[in-house]
Amino acid sequence: MFGTLLFLNVTSNHGQQIMSASAVQLEASSKTARFWNATIGKKAVMAVSGLVLFGFLIGHLAGNLGVFLGQKHFDDYAAMLKSMPAVLWGTRITLLVMVFLHIWSAASLWSRNSSARRYQYVKKESIVSSYASRTMYMSGPILAAFIVYHLLHFTVGVGGTPFEEGHAYENLVAGFQVWFISLFYIVAMAMLCLHLYHGIWSLTQTLGFGHPKYSPRIRAAAKAIAIAMFLGFSSIPAAVLAGIIKPVESSI
């Protein structure tokens, strides 16, 4: 009898432990679901994915500016990247995931805001919002289209300009010598500037760095960073068109 009771007690305790573990897992899953569905959760996803993409932009700009150091430096830089396929593809996959999350969170927030507004404005006046914030949903798709074209153009040569595998410097110069391609690039960088300006500002607010004392400084820093990124990226096609960055045959 005692053994039977002991067995039943152990079995009961084991069952309670299983039920407790299941309850904890269910509660964790419920919290995760609530986070993804909540507005603050979507904003957090947008902020973190945007931060990762911003970090990539800084590294990408630093590498691209190496074209001003000449053909050998730029080609060596491109060759170095290709010599590390694990790092290169790991970065590409990470960026692809971040872009997906960024677009998903933006589309979800846009859909939620549209659904919450039952009546359209008779006359819409933007009193507080900046021009950059009002064009976020427009600049995002334009930048996505530009990124696809940019990657196809300078990675696999689909862009209508001369392309030779392993000749990064020559491919870049040949591409930007076409004025409308350079113009498209510069316009895309202007959209990037607007997107970054509002994005950096919104990111700091979402992550809890907003404060009346520091907000003006944060906004000024966001504007300075966005302008610096625009000037940095746009300087390359502008320099090619101006003849500062020359084709290989006339660089001596």
C-alpha cells in the first residue's frame, strides 16, 4: 500500500512538472505572439533591423570610398571580400533577413494605421511631422527597387553597361559614366538621406533615448549623419562624371 501511494505521488508530481513546463512554454509563446502583434513590438523590429542596415551602410560606404585611392586599392578590396565567401554570404543572408523584417514591420504598421483611421481627412495638414517622415513609405519601396538594380548591376553585370568579373574598378567607372545611371543613383541617395534622417530619429525614440533636453541634439545629429551619408555615396558617381575618377586607360 505504501509503495502504491509513493508511486502515485511520484507520478502525480511528475505530471504536475510536465504541466508546469507546458504552461511556461505556452505563456512564453503567448508573450512572443503578443510582442510581434503589438505596435511597440513592430516598432522595435523596425528599429533593430534598421540599426543593422545602418551599420552595413557605414561599412559599405567606407569600402566604396576606397575607389578614390585608385584601381589597385579598389580591386584588391573587392577581391578580399570575395576571398571570404562564408563572411560574404553570411552578411548577405543577414541583410536579406533584416530587409524583410524592416519591410514587414513597416507594412504592418502602415496597415494598422490605415485601419485605425475610419475616416479620411477632408484636408490633411502636416503640422508636426517632417517631410522625411511623410515620405518614409514612399522612399522605402524606391530604395528597395534601387538596391535590387544596384546589386544586379555591379554584382552580376545586369545593367546595360560593360561588366567584367573581377574588375570592380572598371565596372564601377563604366556604370557611372552613363549620366542617367548616375542621376538615378544620386536621387536614390537623396531618398536614402530622407529615410535615414527620420529613421535614426525614430529609432532613438523607440529604443527609449528620447528626452526633451536631448531631442534637439539627437535630431540635429540625425540630420548631419544623413547628409554625410548622402554626400559620401553621391560623391562617387559625381566624381566619375567630373573625370576625377578616371577609366583605367586614362588614369596615368
